Amino acid sequence: MCGRFFLKLEAEAIAALFDVASWPPGFGLNLPRFNIGPGQDIPVALARDGRRELIELKWGLVPSWADDPGRGGADRRLRAA
């Protein structure tokens, strides 16, 4: 599984969907996006102190056994022989 997806909503639509009044400067400048892959920043709705806010987080999984979190799942496509 490659873990890629698309996000066709604009920033305003994402904010309305999650009932968020504002978002960080520059947020959504690169939306919509049609080929989001592991390691790229994606918009996330976060509930904090009873309020929702939009932030950007890195998409993907860093396994607990990874020596370098910056490397992420670089070997995710290796197959056992």
C-alpha cells in the first residue's frame, strides 16, 4: 500500500466542515492537492481546550523500531524473501 490520497476541498470548505473560525497564515495555499504521499504536510483538525483549530502535520507512519524518525517508512516496500 502506497498511502497516497487526494484532498479536493479548499481551505474554507475544510474550515466550515470542522467548524473552525480561523487557520494559520498560508494554510491552504496549496489546496486542493491530488497526489499526497507519505512525508508531506497535510491539514488536520485538532480539538484543543474545547476549540477546534486547523494545523498541518506530516502524513505517514514512523514505526516504533525506526532508528531515524526523519526517514519514516523508507523501506516500506521491501518484501520478505
